[in-house]
Amino acid sequence: MARGRHGGRRRWVLAAAVGLAAWPVLQPAAQTPAGRPFPPSSPLRQPAAAALVDRLDLERYKATIKGLTQFGDRRQGTTRNRNAVDWIEAQLRSYGCPTERLHYTWNPPAPARAPSPAPADPSAVTRSVGGGRPRGVRTPTGVNSDPLRQPNAELRRLNEEPTTPGAREEVYCTKVGTRYPNEMYIVSAHMDGHGWGEAANDNGSGTALVMELARLLNLPGVTTERTIRFALWNNEETGLNGASAYVAQRRARQGIEDPPGSGRYPEPTWLGVIQHDMMMFDHGMPRADGTMNPEQRPEADVNIEFQSTAAKAFDAQQLAWFLHAANEKYATDYPAQVGPHMTNTDSTPFMDLVPAISVRENERGVQVGSGWDPQWHQPTDLFATYSDKDFRLGLNAAQTTLGAVAELAGATVAP
């Protein structure tokens, strides 16, 4: 489907024809941790990236989300979460993507006794760390902890096992680069959820996106010059614990050949992290009475966030604009916008170490936190809640990331 109403591709062609350099992409070239600048973004579709993006299929994306919902809300520390990790790993292996697991322990601290609340300050503004200032209509948000709000008795039974502290696992798979196996992009999402629903959007939509990219980039005849790791974090909903455990365990191992002279790099040097978290629901701001537009809004877009206060903010901004350029070339329906408020997502533990960005349905710190997604952490986050217009927004995010990563990693597709 062409994006004529946005004029995206026509704008790119005109810019190329008259020699304009108006896009704020990679000027000056950002340096990756390996000292290699991001490649300049061309306004033209690259054949290999285009061939891969064209293989994305809406029904297949939906089927992967549906497969994840069989495990309910996949709350960490439960049998249903462990079963979901097993299922994800089996799918990745079936794509020909070699898997590994990261092991860690999560023992939450005992809740502290809350101090007496201070008198309310009507001028105070509450925001997430790294988020912007909320504006417009706001509706209450939170995490549903009442099982009786889930009317489906079978789903209620599936989700009834409570979380317990202890050992945790998360799975990832790796496509090793043919020319630069020691350099790596991480494409990620969190697979856990909560709220007594199916966690279809938060974050089945992001998990399915990463799995679909792993499938396509591991098809026979597809090679990449640089390594790509597809990571499905656990324990995001408890405070980004799975991604933080990965950083703690593996950051010091970057770029080390093991064994020496083998050409094997168990942890290649990180070039960039692209996180995906809630991909499908952009129905706009709540109405004054708190209700929502039931349809995906025509001006829905893919949000690409970097954190302006991060140590790697400049490089992350360039990576974000690179994805924006890929959206112009490869996404069929919805445009992208870049914003400086990346918050409450698994790219945060990486953001001072490597260019790290987050791809979302809405700006997390302002829009989602102000009630723009009424299914967030609620029993209504079900596969059946969403229409094809919603699923297609997620597919456009997949087109955006796949096009960008194929270019960044130097993908080739055999005829």
C-alpha cells in the first residue's frame, strides 16, 4: 500500500534529484563503539533490504503473536513464563538461528514501609524517568492485579499462578556476520507481561516482531557482514532486570575472540541496540470523558525514541534517524517520528554504553503513561482486542527495523 497521503517516497526522490541534504541523518557521521561510522543513508531502497522487507507477511506476524498468547500474560517467575521461553527458543531454532540462554537470579527486595504522604502539590508534574511533560487529556493508568476483572474463566485459571523469586532464564539467538563477526547489532524485545490478560500488545507484538526478523534474516541464501543478535528479555515488567542482567554479565566480554585465533566472538562488540515494546495501538489521545477512538487513527505513526540525557545520546540520535530513513523507504502504511524521551524500556541499561533506541506505538513517558493505550497492563490486552489496522502498525515497525538492520549489517540475498 502506497503512502501517498504522507508523500514520503516522493519527497525522497525529489531530494535526491535536486541534491538536497536537509535530512538530519548522520551529519556528521556518528561513531560506533568500534570506531566505524554508521553508513550514510541513501534515499533509494537497497535491493537486499527491499527483498527481505517484501517477505514480511501480516498473517504470519499475527500468527506469531497468537502463538505467544497461549501462555497468558507470561508473568515472570511462573510456569507459563518458563513455557513461553521454551516455545520461543523452539521457534528460533526452527528458523535455523542458534540459541543460547542467559541465567540470572531475581530476588526482589522486601517492600519498604511507605512514609506518610506529603500534601498534594497541584502544580507538580509526574513523569517517568527520561519522559517528557504530559499535556492534554490524561486518564489513570496502572497494573491490574484483580483476577476477577478477567471475565474469561479459562484465561483466569491460566494466569492464576503467582510469581515466585529465584532463578530466571531468557533466550537469544545469533546470526554471525561473514565479514565482521566481531561487531554486532542487538534487536530485542521483552517477552514477559502481566495484568491478567494475554499480553498480546505488551509485549507479544514486540516479541513477534523480533522473532519474524530472526526468521527472515536466517532464511537460506541470506547473509550479513555483521553479526545480529535477536534477544527476548525477561523480567522487564519488574524493572528491566533481564536486560540489566545481560549487560552486567556480558559487557566486559565484548570483542574478545574465544578461543584465541578461532574467529569466534561469543560477545561481539555492540554497535547498537534496537528495542521494541508495544507496537500496535495508536488510537490517539483519550477523549474528555476518558473514552477512546475505537479505530486506529489515520495519522498513527511509529515512534523511534532515543534518550537525550544518555552518555551515547548523539550516536543514538543518529541511529534513530537511520531508522526514520528506513521507514521512508520500506514501510508501506505508517510514517515514523523521532523523539528524545526513551524511558522505561530494555534499551535503557545499554544507553550509556552503546547507541540504544526504542521503537514503540506511542511515546512511552508521555502518551502511554497518560492513558493513550487503555489495554496497557489490563485484562483487555487480548489478541481479539486488536484489528488488522492495529496489527499493521506493528508490521510497519517490523518493516522499518528490518530495512534498517539489513542495511546496517550489510545483508545480501542470493537470487
